[in-house]
Amino acid sequence: MSKTTVTLCVPPQGYFAERWKESSMPTLGVLSMAACLEKEGFGVTSLPAHILRWSTEDIARHVAETKPDLFGLTVTTENRFDAFDVARAVKRVRPETTVVLGGPHCTATALDTLSHIPEVDMVVSGEGEVTVVELARAIEAGGRATDLARIDGLSFRDGGRIVTNGLRGKLPDLNVLPMPARHLEDMAAYNFFVDVPGRGKLPAANIMTSRGCPFDCNFCATPTNWGRKVRGVSPERVLEEIEHCMDRYGVQAIWFYDDTLNYNPKRLETICDLMIERKLNLSWFCEVRVDALERPLFDKMVEAGLFHFGFGVESANERICRDIIGKKATLQQAIDVIDWANEAKITANPFFIFSHPTETWEEALQTLEFAESLRGRAQCSMAILHVYPSTELWDRAVAEKKIPADFTWTNPDDPRIVELPEAQGRIPLYMDKLTWFQISTIIFRFSQSAMKVSLWSKVTKAARRINSWRRFVQYFVMGLALIKLKLERGKRSGADEKMAKKAEF
């Protein structure tokens, strides 16, 4: 057993833009790295601060008491500022602990992070299972720069300069990885349940069976983070992990966390066959590509327990999908899949995005009206287009000067960008042809149609964040859009009531 100890931490905010209030999912990347460290004999602690309801100071006290040699933080673009605060606190109480950041945000931002956050010693870019083991070995050997320089995927400081090693190659065979080390955490603390029609709230587990995406949507960072070649574990290994979660944690529902579960239809068919043959009586959710889904496979998925599935529509306008996003799936394919879902009495969850490059108000309305037409037939989700690092959209936004050349992801309040933390996270929004009033109208109108959130709760939450004239104007415009929508809705209700009375007369 190695004497080197490692703590892997999810920041207090959690893995996403906003913490789930009632339940959450374990962070599989952290648990996968923890399993690899355990396998190699390192003492490892998994610290899900968001589930433990620990503050940054709670984490600092824990580090002061346990004295880990290596402290790792998982970072998404949404939770980066929270992660930076934890890094600062750890270094304050124990400077000799090596602080390393990894996760989706770090693939393209290592230099930016190390240049602006001195409390971060190292950044791991890309898949971290092999890198973190090699790093732990190097720390155990004394943490010499010559040893660190041999670790692919690692960026670190050597004196006053930042050293960036070569990229870590993607793991060719995911079957060699141990199952995520769920035993290091209290799975019951996640309170992870999914509400399945006809079955009620079922205890659930999230499982990721593949990495990568072969498609090329301009806004998506998945090909950068996981690669374009999709790698999946074998169907037998998928069932092994499912049955492990059922036997050890009483799981009755599975949330497949793959970007596209049906990337290989034959593989998914085999997984479904195994679930049916073993009579697991599972309910499960997944995300799919509608242009890779045919009716016989869909029917088998339903037979195997599919109760809810998501898929990207993005825009109802053909020009935006074809020429701007680079999406090959058609609107008719989405409509067909929604029809199949209604026939099977399961939930279809199409995703929509607004404010694409060159998207006009008329084109945005086309998408909004299509989404509204699905009320009662699908559970729709939406977002305003984010600009994530290392995407095609990022390159375009920089070239168009929508993102300043000197922009840093470490600045918590850059007045040159627009963001909407209450709903979308601390990420720049891409704004082109649509005005902020129009975007606000889309947000509120979509929310009213989808009945997903309390608009008043969002407004009051936003109001508490106003600390500058710029933000006041931003939220004032949003308020005007909301008032206008409510007035129009009131007029329509009044007109409908008059028509009803005339009909009765």
C-alpha cells in the first residue's frame, strides 16, 4: 500500500450550474479515477462536498486534519469559480499539498488557469484515469519536474514557467477500467430517485457506457473532451455494472449518461436483449440521435424498460440546422420519434437551443412555435447558446470579437460578455442577430409553455444578483419582456372569455 494519499473533490456547488435541490448523481469521472488509484494501491478519499453540504471552509478544515499529498478538483465550466475558491482555501491551510484540477473545463484551459490562479499547481487535460495514477507515483517519488514532464496530459509550474506536456491519448479500450468506486461514498446520501409513470419514485444510479461523439455540432465540446471515435464497454460489462448497482444499492432505475447511447445500434440492441433475457424489470433514461434510431430498435428499448429519452432538435429551421450547427438529423425524424413515444406512452424530451449565429427573430420564432406545438406530447428543454472553450463556436466567437482576445475564464465578472447564471451558468452567451429583449421573451415564453420552472422564483433570484448598472439594465429588460408577455396573455384570456360568453348566448 502506497503512503501517498489522494483526495478527489467535487466543489460545494456541485458538478452543474445549479445544484439539484432534492437529489443528485454521483460524479462518475471522480469515482473512476478513485477506482484506478485504489487498484494501484494508493489511499484515496472521495469528497462530494455538494452532497455532504460542506462549505469551502469545511473542506479546508478536512484537508488540515487529513493532510493529503494530492488534492484533486473536478472542474466544469459551470462550477469553475467554486473550484478556484476551494483551491485557494486548500493552499492556505496546507501549502505543501499538491492541488491539481481536472475535468471537462480543463481540456483547453490549462494555460489560462495556471496563468491566473497561483494556488493551482497542476492541471490534467483530457481523460484522467491514467494521468492521475502517474501523477500520484511522481508525487510519491518527490514530485521532480523531470518526472512530471513525462506525464502526458499534465500541465504544471516549473519555477516561474508553465510546462505543458503532450496530449494524453484516449483510452482505446474502456473495458480495462475498474468500475467506478461507488463504495467510497454514501450512495444513499445522493437521494437519487427518478419518477417513473406507473411505478413511482425509484432508486436510481447513473452509468456511463461510452465516450466520444462522431458528430460535429458547432457548439459541443464532447469531441474535444472525449474524441470523435466513440469507445464503448462491452454489452456484458454494461450489464455487470447495472447488476452490481441493483444488488449493492437496490437500484431499480438507470440513467445512462452517454452522449449518444445508440451510437452503435447493434450494441444497444444487444444490451436491450440482455436486460430482457435477465428480466431485470428496470426503468431507464438515455439520450439518442434520432437519425440513428429506427423503429424496431426503439420498440426493443421500450420492451427493455426505456421510459424517458432525450435528443437534440436544437432548431426547427432547416437552414440553422444544416448550415450553422452542422446537424444532419431532420425535423421530420424528430417528429416521428415523438410519435413513437406517444404510441408507447413514454416521455420524449427534445432539446432546443436559441441564438445561433445569424439566427433571425423569424427563425427563432419558428423553433419556439414548434416547441409550443409539442405541449402535451413531449417534455421540452431549452437553452440559450453557450460558448464553451475549444469548440467551433468558440473559434467563431473569438474571430467575430464577441469573445475578447484577452478573455480569461478566471475572471468572475467580465463586463464585455453576457451571461445568465440563474438559468444558464457562468458561461458567455452567444448573441448575434437576436436582441436581449427577444432572447428574454424566448426564455419566458418557453418556460410558460413547458411549465418547467417558476418564473417568479427566477426573477427574484436574479434581482438579488444586481450589483452594477450593466446588470440592472440586463434584468430590467428581462422584466419588461416578462411584463409584456403577461399583458398579452391577459388580453388573450379576456378575449377567449368573451368568445365563450357569446357562444353561450
